[in-house]
Amino acid sequence: MIEKLSEFKTAITLIIAVLACIASAYCGAEYAAMKAEAEFYEYRINAAEKLKQAMDEKQASEAYWRGQLLQLQSSAGRERDEIEKRYRELLLSVSVGGSADRANDGKRMHDSAKSTGDGTNLPATAGAAARADTAQTDRQSRSGCSVCQNALAKAKRRIFFEAKERDICAVHYNTLLKLYNSVR
């Protein structure tokens, strides 16, 4: 009986040892699963923090570049407005200056007609005869002159328009170049 009791004790000890091993393995597996889950959630938390930090940096960068772009656009707008203003002034000077020149030319012609001679030291009567001959040619040349003046004024306006467009294009190019260099 002692032997049976001893075998029984050994069998119970063996069963208890096996059950302890199974319980230990189960607890170890649960611990490993919990540890892996904790690491996974820690990784997700770190990833979420990095994503939030990257989004904040992106928003700050976008806000900075949006501000830079607005500043460059307003600067380009001011330069474009200045070009437009100079263009309008040039157009006014061409249209007003052209008519003022023609008015002055007519006034000079009228003043020379009032003179006592034609500048060749001839008496007034000889000057009057000469003026009668030249008056008709002056009328013809004045109409031809006005055609030339109008054509010249149109050409100047066209040249100013082309220059204005090129200046505005240069402003836009310089703005893009500044933006490119600042981004680079």
C-alpha cells in the first residue's frame, strides 16, 4: 500500500506539475498577447502623434506659403497698377500732347500769316501774295500733317500698349521667379 500510495503521490504530483505547466503556458501566452497588444496600441498612439505633428507642420507650412503668395500677389498687383497708371499717363500725353502740338502748329502758322513779310524782307504786299499761294498748299499739308499725326499717335499708343503688356509679363515672371526661389 505504501507503494501504491507512493505511486499515487507521484501520479498526483505529475498531474499537478502538468496542470501547472499548462497554467504557466496559458498565463505566458496571455501575457505575451497582452504585451503585444500594448505594443500595438503604443505604436498606434505614436503614429497618431506623428501624424498630428506632421499635419500641424503641413498646415503651418501651407499658411506660411499662402502668406508668401499673397504678399507676392499684392506686390505684383501694385506693380501692375503702377504700370497701368504710367501707361494711362503716356496715352494721355500722346493724345493731349499730339493735339496740343497741332494746336501750336496752327497758332504758329496763324502768327506767321500776321507778320509783315514772309521772312525774305519783301514788302507786306509781296508777302500777302506769297501767303495766298502758300495758304492753299498749307491747307493741303495741314490735312496731310493731321493724317500723319493721327497715324503717329496710333503707332505710339500701340507701342505703349505692347510695352505695358511686356512690363506686366515681366512683373508676373519676376513674381514667379521669387516664389520659385523662396520655395527652393
